[in-house]
Amino acid sequence: MFDLTPRAADLVGTMTGFLADHVYPAESLHEEQQAAAGETPGEQHRRPQPAVMEELKKTARDLGLWNLFLPHPEPGHEPLSNLDYARIAELSGRSLHLAPEAMNCSAPDTGNMELLSMFGTPEQKQRWLRPLLDGVIRSAYVMTEPLVASSDASNIETTVERDGDEWVVNGRKWWISGVNRANCELLILMGVTDPDGDAPRHGRHSMVLIPRDTPGVTVERDLQVLGYNPFESHVEMTFDDVRVPAANILGDPGRGFAMSQARLGPGRIHHCMRMIGAAERAVELMIARARSRTTFGTTLVDQGVVREWIADSRIEIDQARLYTLYTAHLMDTVGNRAAASEISGIKVAVPNMASRVVDRAIQTFGGGGLSQDYPLARIYAETRIVRMADGPDEVHRRGVARTELARFDAATTPAPHGVAAHLAHLPRI
Amino acid sequence: MFDLTPRAADLVGTMTGFLADHVYPAESLHEEQQAAAGETPGEQHRRPQPAVMEELKKTARDLGLWNLFLPHPEPGHEPLSNLDYARIAELSGRSLHLAPEAMNCSAPDTGNMELLSMFGTPEQKQRWLRPLLDGVIRSAYVMTEPLVASSDASNIETTVERDGDEWVVNGRKWWISGVNRANCELLILMGVTDPDGDAPRHGRHSMVLIPRDTPGVTVERDLQVLGYNPFESHVEMTFDDVRVPAANILGDPGRGFAMSQARLGPGRIHHCMRMIGAAERAVELMIARARSRTTFGTTLVDQGVVREWIADSRIEIDQARLYTLYTAHLMDTVGNRAAASEISGIKVAVPNMASRVVDRAIQTFGGGGLSQDYPLARIYAETRIVRMADGPDEVHRRGVARTELARFDAATTPAPHGVAAHLAHLPRI
Amino acid sequence: MFDLTPRAADLVGTMTGFLADHVYPAESLHEEQQAAAGETPGEQHRRPQPAVMEELKKTARDLGLWNLFLPHPEPGHEPLSNLDYARIAELSGRSLHLAPEAMNCSAPDTGNMELLSMFGTPEQKQRWLRPLLDGVIRSAYVMTEPLVASSDASNIETTVERDGDEWVVNGRKWWISGVNRANCELLILMGVTDPDGDAPRHGRHSMVLIPRDTPGVTVERDLQVLGYNPFESHVEMTFDDVRVPAANILGDPGRGFAMSQARLGPGRIHHCMRMIGAAERAVELMIARARSRTTFGTTLVDQGVVREWIADSRIEIDQARLYTLYTAHLMDTVGNRAAASEISGIKVAVPNMASRVVDRAIQTFGGGGLSQDYPLARIYAETRIVRMADGPDEVHRRGVARTELARFDAATTPAPHGVAAHLAHLPRI
Amino acid sequence: MFDLTPRAADLVGTMTGFLADHVYPAESLHEEQQAAAGETPGEQHRRPQPAVMEELKKTARDLGLWNLFLPHPEPGHEPLSNLDYARIAELSGRSLHLAPEAMNCSAPDTGNMELLSMFGTPEQKQRWLRPLLDGVIRSAYVMTEPLVASSDASNIETTVERDGDEWVVNGRKWWISGVNRANCELLILMGVTDPDGDAPRHGRHSMVLIPRDTPGVTVERDLQVLGYNPFESHVEMTFDDVRVPAANILGDPGRGFAMSQARLGPGRIHHCMRMIGAAERAVELMIARARSRTTFGTTLVDQGVVREWIADSRIEIDQARLYTLYTAHLMDTVGNRAAASEISGIKVAVPNMASRVVDRAIQTFGGGGLSQDYPLARIYAETRIVRMADGPDEVHRRGVARTELARFDAATTPAPHGVAAHLAHLPRI
């Protein structure tokens, strides 16, 4: 039942040890180093990486826990199935802000490496993909714009115009993550290359590769997510006559929209699996707290309401995990497109589940649950933004309903009361 | 992924046709025949079976859709795994009040046949099990009592005393279903056989087989479930010096509690699977209604709120189905006892899910949704009572929490902040 | 704060005694008499009133608890304000299926008496209103039709055509309540009197008064509400060339829609207040049960989850009561039309609140909570149908949102970020 | 109906103008000044006040919007009733992070001024209360400790020992707010003055007044609340042989617990009213956004789901406001102690309501809703922490349930089925 391959089972074992022996013990230290670091002198909005992260990366790589996310073969890399990787991703979510990056499996680099692996030229791969896979540089994905609804990518207005041997980029972007890391060197930007042409609406955009230090690239300000921002979070930036060589286009011109869709599929499922791991962690913290805390003469864990929280959390997590593993299995067997409705389904179900579980855990901790003393507050902020990132819940629900209606229309035959008496198809599960 | 065996796949196909060709078309007729029937003359609280049910039973048996629930081998019966049967049970739940009975797979007979199959003597099997398996007689299970909390079976007070070659039964029972059917001939009753003995608390009860027409057996009144009762529902009854031969004890004396527990396991999972089928049916009815109904100039199905209902229903059903299939798989592989927490989990999750889904479906139908014109109202009543039957949600949540705490205690090692930094065990899923 | 007038305070006192001394003790008897009664011989779908109800009516009338609902002056009747009556209605809801009728304050007669009081001619009042006010006859309100969406009254298709000195009625109606009571003598029917005329869409309907025994009036079948139906509930009926004198029109021709709207306002608020009383009763039953029941060694009332149910019920009831009293106050001071949004608001909030409270109460009772042994099951069915009756929740939410948007548009001035920086109006509360 | 006095009505009018003309326009500026400010040189954990706040304070004072919270008469101050002030507090909550402080009505200073007004000696009032009332100094309230459950104040362990003419304070405290403001000069600390004495458990604590710069007072670190902290938020601090004169005790020794309870009552209701104002603001922002934003060809405000959010928000806010006003009225008429259950009730109901409303508003804004561009993210963080501050929801629910059970026990008389057939008391509302 959702059985792991032997290779994945080994990795799960290695991973469990890595978390216990290296990652969990590093959490407080990472929080402290991050809090202590200031901006890199002379580089506005750039901050150095906490040193402990580089140590974790080295350990992870030595253990073979490296680039496991990548579903495409690259030299030295044999891909895992979505189902196999899902279990690894869940475990990495138990330390949501350390483990994925330590394993070179964190957004936005993961999606960018996928893009380069699928669509990059040998030269582009050599220059950008190789060091990304080695974890020596970082990247950003530059798509969302403040002035248009980002849930419909065809609205994007930043221009990427051809001028001789160069592309010239002009526009304003926001919610760009990763760009303020010290070793961020690559921006993958989506813009309009054919604004007035004959191409259909979804064929007018392209992606270009922009070195981070190209003149005209400006970080305007940091954006907060709740109160969080400095290191790992988001910025608003402008591109003012930014020029890159013609060879810096990624894939074919006009294929930007299609490539952006391809980028999203595995990303969403990895995201969901990580949130399941985060929810598991929250349950453990909740139980540990409830075991050790006494109020009004009773240990918290002996209060009926707290036991109800624990039980509901277990019931909700297990359903969400199975739903996500099932979706991963569908992606492996029928493909990402045929699994689109289920991908939307987990995108709605899992972050909302994680929100509820983490909220309960926080409540058992009192004020401390919202502070930096436990990973709960960061997880809480993360679950909240994920309900909007990569498409808000409402858009995904619409997608699920559309699929459901199409299945119904394909299957029903009329019957008394104007009611479908029979669906010819079996449920997919 | 949760793959069916070839035999089960065949049965699913047969079942689908049976529903479409025979069961759905019979639903209105069954409702009418049931409404038209009065009590059997001279037999208070007995009503005849609607004729259409006997026809459906014949068809089902001809098609091989018969006794599929039974997990034990009997002459002419080769059992299905829990996982295989789960898919059949789901389909039968699409016509919750007809299909299970038509297939000889309806409570309380299923549990009673299991008891007889597991614990009956050859003579008992010959006299009771054979005609039950043939669907020519029906039975009732007589456990719950009005004066004690039924969620703890060891509270039961009805006495079963030895007097020479007979057992003498005295007591009051309620929520007994099936006893008012015309062909009900057997009562399996649980009572105290060793009230003051040295046996431990859970070793004092036994089960006895009581012919329905034994003197002293009286149906006192019908019990309603919401407004429903006459045919398929529940009664309160008394046993006043009811005498049966010594040979009518089922299994060993003092094993009543253990046998009652054994009876519940598969019953719960079948129950949950049927509710999933019922929820699927409700979604189909909801979509059909929403497709055809216009208010304020808009088809219901084009209203955002209705689409949200459809999407949430799909998301919730698929999670519940996977959770239940997973539990069936656990029962097949690690056994009912080791799957106890998951069995409790689905018992909480599935009926609540079905309640929400059916409630939305009813809302799309307006008043008709609560009437006899659609199966929704009966499903709604069923989902409500199931949240209490076989243990209320609150008791099952306690069980899940207890398991969770035991796992935590077994796995944790202390860490900074008094918080468990690591769970040695992997999640079971 | 929401102070009662002295007269209303007296009535509340009288009412409290009436409930304690007469109504609560009669509940079981009424249930039994109702269950025992058959159809009136020779009169299909007619059943006699339980005798205990006539006794309660006599007592209520003697105590001055009679016709208190009527907001219009009639001979011998001085109206109460909505705010005053709200408190009486709440108390009557504590015995939802007895007290309102015992006080001649039950639907559909209340709305019908209002219509006759407002729009009836002296002759119509003499013939129909007088005996209705005296409680010696009963009536039905015949509006909803099975083939059109009833939440938009202008859809109604039953024809009321002029033929000489008569109106001729043809059509099919359903969800008609009260028509199967033994002493029901009047039907107030809404139909189309000007199907093709020049009148605007909402000016084509009229109401006519039809004696119950007019030829052509046929009760086709009983409709169930969650299994309930025989006595107090709903039927489907046809009108086949039903002829009544021209004088039997109520109010002006073409004013049917407007009159139907006028009928609904106070009805909704009384309905909500009764549901608050029903919820209070459910809390009392829940506490009484929880005080007296022990499971697993603990009294239910000492379990944290049950205490949470009690607290949440109190918090939700008190908010709902205040909201409803406030709405009554608005109706008294600014009028029903200006209070339309709040009337919609309570119509959504109160039945949903009552559903939750009653559901919790049922859960504390186990199976008995769904049976006829307690009033909870009937209340539960009632709360469910009220979420659709007089407009489903979804329609009322739309009304509230529309009002909210209109207030916003009237009040805002543009500001930075395109966000309203200021609302000129104060909140109404 | 909850009528304002003429004075309060005037203040509401003034307040409305103040918000529109001064506060809303200052919000962005305040956010920027706050972000730009660093720590005060040489004073770790001290930051200067944004300049715009001092301007707002001056304007508010000139307008008479000053110290309105204070329920006790002081020279130049005539108190408002709780009901009157509730309306003012609501309006101030519309700009939750500016208006209360601008009006000298923000925690923790408000509670501290109350304590000094009620229990201070003339000298203490002269030295501390006067400048606090003038808004020239700020204060902190030092109660919660990291090592004990803070929801039970009698657990507090910090020692306040008498040594000659001085009190000597030793201990560790956290979640202390306000202490890092530039002009914070007073700490009111609660500790144990009689650890081993004969005093009952709730008679062992006292409060002492500690100048902020007393040797031995150390701010150890900032505590985050969902990523927020630097300026307005919380710290952990230690007291190491901190010595203050004997005259610095507040009120009588041993009365600390009682004074801390007295401090909480009005604070909770003001808090709730502000959250209602914050929720109103969120609805306005939600509507403004939904009016102006188009996705997939539809304006957000025309999507059914968004309209449902708007309607539910209005329905929930109005209920919460009435509940809070009613509680204020009870406090004014029967006193804080007799209103304890309702105070607990609003403490549960209002922050949860505000959480739901703000969550919906954020969802309409996409990522921006969680950023610093709108006040929503800060409100969201505030609503979350308030579900734990001043007692978590679970503790307040227990209080409500306890009151409910006591009322039931006082009122019921036994009846058939062991169920209370009658409650003699009327509901309080």
C-alpha cells in the first residue's frame, strides 16, 4: 500500500537519522544566527546565510540526501518517483525552514532547476544548473506583479523586448523570494515578448535568465508575511532597461506560460507533503507540551478538550497524507495533467488541515507558541500564505468543481425526477 | 494502489450493472410499498417485506452478489479480503436502504451470521446460519439496554440464569433493529450469566440464541429515529422469564463481551464504506439538481457557492475513502486489533463527512430534499444516528488519542525545552 | 436594555407558569395521542386533533395567552410591539410543538390571520378571521409549487381566472401545511390572475379564499420531513377547476406578491425567537442528562468536551437572542422594510445556531436523543427545514451582502491604495 | 436600545472625524517611521516613538479624545459608563495600532492607570499617575512568568522580600509589553511577598512600583508574535536584587491577586470592542478590494463566495457587538462580578469572530493581505494572540459552563425522565 521502493526506504531511514542527529539540534542555533545577522555591508537587501546552514548542507550531501526532488535525470542524478519523493518531502517538512534547504530541495530553486533541466541549453545548464545543483549559487523566480491578478499568469505585463542581440526587460514585480540571499545569482523572469502579435493569449510570454547583478535590477523593498521577512522572504523589485544577451532566453519564445504551468505540478505536491510533515511535528510538540504542563491541578494531556485536539489532528493528518500520496501515485501513473483535479484538491485540503493542527498546537503552548521559541509560529505563517500562493483555495475549488461536472456530464443517463440514476464510471480511487 | 483482485473487479462490474438496471429503478416502488403496508394482522409490530425487495434479492443472488460481506469461509462461500469487500460495500451504499439487504449484506444479520460462523456449533449453524445465509429468515441482535450506558458493554444487566436444562432470560432492551420484520426468527441476546462470580468484569456475559416467538418475548414499542421507524427501525422490548434450551448458548459461557467486540470490527468498516457510497450518490443528486434548477436567472450549478459545495464534497469524500481503504488494508495485513485506532478514526471521520455532504445536497433541493422523493433525507437520518451507534464520536476520539499518546511515549527521547525532538518510529501510513 | 413593557412582563410571568404547570406535563401525552390517532374515517389525509391540545388552548385563553402574535388591532385585541412579543415567542418555543398552537400563535394560521386583518373585507373577517381568532377553525396557506423555484414568488404558475361571478383555480401546490387538520376550513391560495397582461412581473398575482371542502380540491399525498408527517406536516395538493365566488378575492387583484411579502416579515422574527426558546430547552435537557449520566467512571457533566458544548451553546444562544431582539426593535422603530437586512441576518444565524445546539444535546442523549422520548429530534428536524423555508440561507446571505455593498457605496470616499479610508456612516447598532 | 448619552454621542462624532482626518492618513507613515527607526543608541531594546504618534496624541487631546477609558474620577476627568466607552473603543479599534495609543487609551498603560487610580497613594499618583494621564511617560505590567502556568496568577514565583526599608525583587518574567518604548518609566510588578506565611493561597502576592532604570532590571530578549516584535511587542526580563523603597508597594500587602483581577474586567471589554472595530475595518477593506479586483473576467464582488464572506461577516460582527454592548450594560448595572460569565463569553466569542472576518479579508487581497501594505496582517496576529492572552478560550469556556451549571442547579425541579421540565428563572437577556 503506497509501498516505497527499496532505495526510497533506505533514504527514509537516512533522513530520519539526519533529522534527529543534525537538523533538530540546529534549529535554535539557526534562529539565533539569523536574528544576529545584519545586511551584507554595501549590499542593500542582501544578508549572509547562517553558517549552520552550510554545515547542514555538507552533511546532507555526504549522506546522499541531495537534489532528491528533481524528477528529471541529470548527470549523477537518478530521479525518484513522485510517490517515493513524497515520503522524503514529508520528513523534510518536520523541520520546514531548515531541512529542505539543507537538502538542496527548497523553493524557488527547485522549480528553477526543473525549468533549466527541462528547457535549458547545454550552455545554460553548464552556467546555471550545475552550480544550482551543487548548491553553490541560489536563484529567484520572478513572475508575480503587483498591478494584475497573479492567479491568471496571462495577465503579466512586464515587457521583454528584442533589441538587436539583446532582450530588454522593463517592469515591476513583487512577492519574489530568495533574491535577498547572499549567493543568489540568477533570476528567471517571465514577461511579454509578443504583446500585440498574432499569438494566442497564452502564447505571448517568455522566460529570460537574468544575472542578479545586471544593471537596472533593483530591489525596492522587503515585503512582510505577517511580521516575518528579512532573510527568507519576499521583495518587490523593478527592472529598468535591464539588458541580457539573446541567448538568455529559456526554451522557445512564446512558451513562457506553458513552462510556468509545468513548473507548478510537482512543486505543489512537494509543498503539500512538507506541510504534512510540519503538521506531524506540531502534533508531537503539542503532546510533549500537554504531557508536561499542569493547570488547575490537571495535566493538560488529561483534559478532554486537549485529547480531542490530538485525536482530530491524527484523523485529519492521516487523511491528508493518503490523499497526497494518492495524488503522487496518479502523477506517476496517469500524468500531471490527468491528475490536475487531485492536485488542486490537495492544494486546498492540506494547508487548511495544517492550519488547524498548528493552531491547536499553538493554543497548548500559550504565548510561547507564537514566539520564536518553537517552530510553530513560522509554520502557522507558512500555512496561511500557502492558502493563497500558487493559486488561492477558491481558484482550486473551482477547478475541482469543473472536473466533477465534466465527469458527471460524461457519465450520466437521464432518469426519473430528472436525476441521474447511474454513473457509468467507477470512482478513480 | 489499493488494487482490487480480479474477482473483486468482476464483482464491481456486476454490481454497477445491478445498481443501474435493478436497484435505482426500484427505489420509488420500494418507498411506496413500504408506505402502503400496514402491520401484519394479528402480529403487533410485524410488517411484511415490500415485494420488490424479494425480487431484488433473487436477482442479486443470481448475479453472485450474495453474502459477500462474510469474512469467514462457509460451504459455498469463499471470503473476500476487507479491502476487496470495501469497494463492493461502497457501491451498495449508493442505494443505502435497498442494495445491502438485496445482497444479504445488511445489519444486523451480517454481524449475526459472523457470530454464528465463528462461534456456532454445527447444530446451531444448521438451524440458524444456513437459512440466514440463504436469506429466508432474518435476525436481531439484542444488546443495548435503556438504563445503562451502552457504550460500555460490561454495564449490561439483563440476566441469563441457568435453571436445569434451560437458560432463563429477564430484562429490558432497546434500540433493537430488525425484530419487526415478518421473517425475523432469531434473536441473539447478550446478558449476564455470572453476576456475582469470580470472573473478571469482562468475563461475566454470555450470548444466547432465542427464537423470536418464544413466550415472554414482547415488543413494547417502536422507537423513532427522527420521524422514521415502522419498517426498518428500532424497538424496545422486554424478556420476561424467557426460557431456551441449554444448547442455545453461543460459544463459551462468559465470552459474551469478547464476542461482541469481535462482531464490531468488520461491521464498522463496512458501515463506513457504505456511507461513502451514500455520499457519492448525494453528490450526483446535488449536481443533477444544480444542473437543472434556475433561480434568479442563474442555473444553480453556475453559482459560486454551489460549486464550492461540489468541490469540498469531492475533496472530503476522496480523503475519507482513502482513509477507509487504508484501514481495510491494515485489517487485512496487521489484524483488527492493531488497526483499532484507525477503525475508530474512520468511525469519526466518515459519518461526519457524509453528514456534511448530504446536508449540502439537501440544501440544493429545497424542501424536497427532506421528503421521501429522494433518498437524501433517509441518508441524513442515517448519518446522524451513526455518529452515536457503535460508540459515539467522543468515545472513538478518546481511543485515537490514547493510541497517539502511547506511540509518543514509546518513541520520544527528551530534548531541549522539554520537547521531543525526534520520533524514532515512522508514521504508519 | 431591551426592556419589556409592564404588560409584557406580566405576560412573561404568566407564560412561565403556563409552561411549567400545563405544557411540559402534556408533552408525552400529546405525543401518545398523536401516535394513537388514525385518519378521520371517510376523510383521507384528515386526522383529529389530540384532545390534550384543546385543553391547553382553553387554559391559555383563560390566562390571556391568546393571539398575542397579532400586530394589528382587532376587536378585543390590543397588539404588542415586536420587541414585547419576541420574549413571549421565545418562551413558547421551549415547547415548540405545543405552546404556539395552544396560544393560537402557530403557523400558518398566524400569517393568515394577519393577511385577513390587514386586507380582509368586513364580510371576510366575519366569516374567516373571527373563528380563526377564536381558534375554532384552522387554515392553510397555499403558495409553493413543485415545478418552479419557490424562493422567487413571481414564478408561481397556478391560474386563478375570472369566469363570470367566479374565480376558477387550476394548479398543483406542495409543502402546504395545516391542511390535514380536522378543523381546517380555509385555504388562502396565491395564483396568477393576469398572466399575459401589461402588469409588471410582480403585479400579476392575487390571493383567493377557498373553503377547504370546495369540489376540485384534492390532497394528493403527504410529504415527509425527515420521516415526520402525519399530523402537523405537509401535503401536495391539486386544484382542478375549483370555483369560488368573485368576493373571495383577498385585497386588490394583482397585489398578491406584495401581500405575500408583508406576510413574511413578522413571521420570520417570531420563528427565530421560538427557535431560541427551543435551543434554551435543548441546553436544559443537555445539562440534565449530563448531570445524571455516568460513562467510564465519570459523570458526563465533568467531561471537558461536554462543558465546552454547554459554554459554546450559551455563548451562541445569547448572541442570537440579542441579534433577534435588536431586529425586533428595528422593526418597531424604523419599519420592516428598513430592517430587511437584519431580518435576513437572523433568518441565517438563528436556525443554524439552533441546529448546532440541538445537535450537541442529542449527542449527550445517545440514541434516545433521536427518538420520541424527548423533544430534541423534532426540534432538530424543524431547525433543518427552517434553513430552507421562507428562503434558503443562501438567498438571505445574498440580501445581506447587497445591503452591505449599498452602504459601502453610499459612504466611502476613495483613498490611497484604492481602499476606502473612511465610512461616513456609523454602524446601526 | 443601547442608547448613547449625549456626551458619548458627541464623542463618537468627534472620533469619527479624527479617524478620517488624522488617523487613517497616518497609518502608512507610522509603518514607515517604525520600520526606519533603529534602537536608541546606548539603550539596548529601547526604540524611539515614531514622530507621527506624538502628533496624533496632541490632536486627540485637543479634541477631548483623551483618557476616555478611565472608569474612575480623577481631577479633570469625568468617567464614561462602560456602555458609552464601548462605542468609543470600537471606533478606536478601526485603527487598532494607532488610535488607542493616540487617545492615551492603550494597554498596558490603561490597566496600570486604573490600578494607580484605585489603589495608589497621593504620592504615587502624583509621581506616576499624573504623567501617565498626561501621556508623557509610559509603563509596563510585569506579571507573567515563563516557568509557571500564567492562567492561574496564584502560581507566580517571583519574590518581593522586605529588607529594612526596601523591597527586594528577584525573578524572571516574560510577555512584558511596553517596556521597550523610549519613555517607559514605570514597571508594576506582581510577586510573592508572603511565600510561607499563614495567608491563603490568593493572599500571598503584592504589587510593587519599580522605576524602569532601577539597577538589576534587565531586558533579556525580545519575544516575537508571529514575526512581529521590535516596537510594540513583548520582552523577557530578569529582576536581580532589584531594590525599591518600602513606599513603592501598591495597595495593601497580600492584595496583589485581588488587584490583578480588578484590573482585568474593563480591560477585556475594551479589548473586545476594539476587535469589533478592527473587524469592521477588515470588512470595509474586503469590500473595497472586491469592488476593484477582477479575476477570470469577473469582479471579485460579483462572485458568490465573496458575497457569502461579506454577509457572514456582517452577521457575525453584529451579533458580537450586541453581545459586548450587553455585557458592558451588565457591568454598568449589576457589576463586574455578576457579569463574569458574560465577560468570559465575549472574550471567547469576539476574538474568534474577528479572526474569521480578517482571514476572509486577507484572502481577498492575496499575498498583499499578509504584508505591511494593509493593516490586516497585524490585526490577524493580534486576534490570534488574544485567543490566549488574559486567559485562553478554554479557561473562559470552563467559566461559562460553571455558571450555567450553577444556574441550572438553582432553578430546576425534578421531572419525568429525570429531566428538568422547568427552569424557574428567566434568561438574563
